[in-house]
Amino acid sequence: MRTEAHRRSDYRHFQDITTRWADNDAYGHVNNVVYYSWFDTVVNAFLINKGVLDIEDSPVIGLVIETQCNYFAPVAFPDVISAGLRVAKIGNSSVRYEVGIFREGEDSASAQGHFIHVYVDRLTRKPAALPDAMRSLLLTLLLETP
């Protein structure tokens, strides 16, 4: 079954990201590994800017345990992209983030994917419950279920 590209309206939060010269590969488009850094950027910038993650001092940190991406259309420097963010599932200590990558002015995703964070105690690295403030914030990005 072929995956269909999402639309901008499928996402709850957006962050603009400027591509860099170094993002392009020998084939003249953004290399696939760069998309994963964009996923990290939109999620962590959202959490930091909303005050629920302090990368140096938060007692709970997120570790990526699963990633996936589908590609639909090329992106290349000097494109400006918007990374759309939504949450598909919130567990006790885990979150499934979904991200869509949109070229400026386009409604259909050039790429989309997900990653799952398991939140762990910074010192012991054992799974830890999501802090209440983080859970409340993530609920604002949660997809409605039918």
C-alpha cells in the first residue's frame, strides 16, 4: 500500500528551516539524513521554546528509539522548508512525534515521517513518566481520534 503525502492542515505546529549548501548531496537534492536532523530540530525547538525541556538540566530527557521517513518530492538548497509537527500517541514515558516537510508555498508534504522518544531519567537512563507540563503541552499537538 502506497503512503500518501500529508497536507499542511494535518499538522498543529510549524517551524521554518532554511536549507544549507552542505545539505545537498551529489545528486543535487537534500540528502536523506538531513531530514532526520530537521525532525529533531522541530521537536526539540518546540519543547525548549515552550519551556518544558532544558537540554542541560531537565531531569528527564528523550531518547530516540525508532525513526522512519517517506519521500515524495525533492528538496534542494536554497529552498526554505516548513517542518510541521503533530503527536500521534502519548504513553507513560514515550511519545510518537510525526513530522511533515513542506517546501515554501506547497500544501503537500515533500517528505513525512515519525520518530519515537522514550523519556528517561537523565542520570539512570531508566524510563521515566513524562513531566506533567510536557504532557499538557504535547496534548495540544495530539491528533484527534475518530
